[in-house]
Amino acid sequence: MEDLIGLIPAAGKGTRAYPYTHRIPKGMLPINGVPNIERLVVLMRDQLGIRNIVIVVGYQGQVIRRHLGDGSRLAVRITYLQNDELDKGWAWSVLLARPYVKTRCCVMLSDECYVDSNHAELLSFDHGDAMATCAVMPVTDTQQIRKNYAVRIAAGRITELVENPDTIFNNLLGLGTFVFHRRFFDHIAAAFEKNPQGEVDCVSLMANLCRDNQTVRAFEMRGNYVNINDRDSLQLAKYFVRESGYPHFSTTLLIYSEGDEDNLQLTIDEYRRVPGIDHMVVILPHRNTIADRVRANGVRILQCPPHVRLYGEKIKYAMDRAPGDILVLTEASYSFHARDLVKLQAYLKEADMVIGTRTTRQLIRQGANMRGIVRLANIALAKLLEVLWWERECRFTDVGCTFRAVWRSSYDRISGQLKSPGPEFSVEMMIELMRARERIIEIPVSYHGLSFSMYRKYQNLDTFKRMLRRIIASRTEHRNR
């Protein structure tokens, strides 16, 4: 298709996605670490061969400009246009790009996420004399259509478009991908001339063209699609991206050691039987007695410097340096059964971090160091966390469980905020992820509690106080922010 350029209207305030859009435009919401607008740029580049892209910015537009720059990082050229008249709707953003469109442009709305889509077929699609081509997708949940627009099709042409329809007359969901001919801009301009102070809706404008027997075609889209407007749709977009790429994501198992565990060999052997672990790293203190044994097993060692002494310091030191798209934390003493790693992996597509809970009585091994008072203390702190962060709708029963899995992209979002040196680091991770509006899922895991070193050092009143202070201090800091 000759002279096809990309056009992304991204000027809106994203009101429906508030509070996620409090400081960033909706297109900058991260999908597994990558802002959605960047995913659209890459999609245009890779599937449609587009190298020239116009992005119309408005609300918090500087955030997009800073992130994408001139596009050279992504091997495209990006031109920015400023829309200061947001009340006119995204049709005004489209009209601003008129001077850059020679023949046709491909428009993608910045809040729509596509995974494994067939956009490339737009290049070979017969647009003919169409003023516009709209992407539509057959869906089983037809209630989605109420949030977008509905279409009727006859002989390859759209005969009717209805935005936010009250009546759903088929299973075709109208999407925010369009190919507009340059002539369509004349109709947008004429509509604004008739209503210079009001809003012009592109979908309604195309509906008028259909009624006037102008050609508007429908392109059938395949793949996964999400209109990102709230917490659940954002998480669904993450799920589709993670589910699609899961076989290619690498997982690193970080085994925390106090440097004197006699049963580390058991831990290494058992976790080696679990499929899907690409890297295994043992975190050792500067002074330890087991480094030679770890090396003899062919496992990588990450030895902390002398000044890094407490649990939180050592875990952060390792997480900042470990490879992998997914980071899994466990203990060298085999306190957590390797088979439970599969539980963490099962929920990782749905969550940004999955944490274990050691408070399910039936899964606590007899003789484990999760005795009544320790168990109750963790439950009490977890419930306090729920109350103080009630608006995040979290559900926890354990704040000190060191068996957890987190996406690297989610950890990177909060790593700069993690300051706790000791065992309170575990609860601080949870708090900072909640503050970043990431999703945490807690699941019951078997607990053996075999590490005397960990028990002696961290399962005591001082740890309870440190965690309590961290929870209260974090809540106070959040209110001050």
C-alpha cells in the first residue's frame, strides 16, 4: 500500500482509566513493562512496514515524547502534533494530521492492545474506493460491543455503524484500527465547520457516510484484543501478552542462603527436576562455608559484598543483578517444596507477583518453625496490611513468606523504592507493588521450615516490630505523596 503512514491519537485524558492515568496518558500504561503506545508503534513497524508515524498528544503529552523520543530507538520516525482542544474528540486529533497523509493512513487508538493479530493482512486487503476501512472482530461476549461500536455488513461493505449501541444485532465488535483515505479528512473538516465549538465523532461520521452510500469497508481482525479502560482490562492485556510469550520468557531461581545450610544439595537437586527454570543462582553472604560445594554442583554463585549483610539487602542485591524475565525466590534449606513452584508459575500469567502463604495448617510440616505465635503474628500483620491498603482490594494471610515469583518488569518498576535492609523487605515489596497498582496473588504452599539459621535470625519479636514499622511508615509516606 503506497504512502501508508501511521497515526496514533493519544491526546485524551483517559478519564475512564483513572486513577491509573493520574500522572500518565492512557497509552503509556505498561503492558508487562512496555507502554501500550510503544507496542502499537512496533506493531505498525513490523506488520505494516510503516516507518513514518504521527502521534497526536495532549494530556501529559510530555510523558509520551520523553519515552518514545524521535522514534530512532524503534527504527521509525515519529512526528508529534499537539492537540489542546480535547473537547473536540479524537476526530480533531485525526484532522490535525491531515497535512502528513498523502493517500492513506492507518489509525490505531492508543488505548487498544492487540496480541497475535493479523494487522499485516491490511496491506493486501482490497480497500478499493473505500473512504474508510474499519477493523471488526467476531466475539463470543457480545456485551463488549456496547463499549465500542456495532456494524452491519453486506457484500463486503459496512451498511450501518452504531457507537455504544443499546441493541446488539450481531457478534461483530468494532475496533479502533482504521485505514482512512485522504478524502475522509474532507468530511471531518466539513463536520467541524458545521459545529466549530462542538465534538465530532469519527464513528458517527462514518455512519453518515454509509447512509449516503459512500464506501466503508470491514476488515476482519483475528487475535486477542483489549480496550484498556480500567484495572481489569489492563490486567487482561497483560495476561494476553504473557500467555502469548510465555514459552520464550526465561525464569531465574534465586536461592537465598545464610551460608551454612547442610541440605543445600537437596534443594538444588529437587528444583532441578522442575521444568521451566533457565537459571539457578545461589545468594551467599560474603562469609560462608558452602561456596565450594555450590560450585561443585555447577550452580552460579552471587556472593554479596561485606557490607551487604541482612536478608533484604542480599535479596535486592541479587535481584538487581540476576538475569531472567521472571524471578523466583526460595530458601537454600528446602523450606519450600519444589513442586509448589508449579503453583507460582500457574498464576503468573494472571498476576504481577505470586506469593506463598505458610499459614494453611494442613500444609505446615510437623516440627516446622511456623509455630502458633509466629503463624498468628504473620496473619495479624497481613490483616493490618489489608486494612491500611483497603482500596487496593488485597487479600493476604502472610507477610513474611520468602517463597514468591515476580515479573522482572514489575520488579523494575519498584526497585528504586525498596530501601528496607532486613526481613521487612518482604512486606515492602508487597506494599510497593500495591502502590504501583500491580496485582499480587497469594497461594497456599507447603512449608517445611528447616533452616535453623533463618529461624534464629529472623523469626523473633524484632522482625515483627520491623515489619509493623514498615507497614505503618509506608502508609504514612503514601498519604504524604
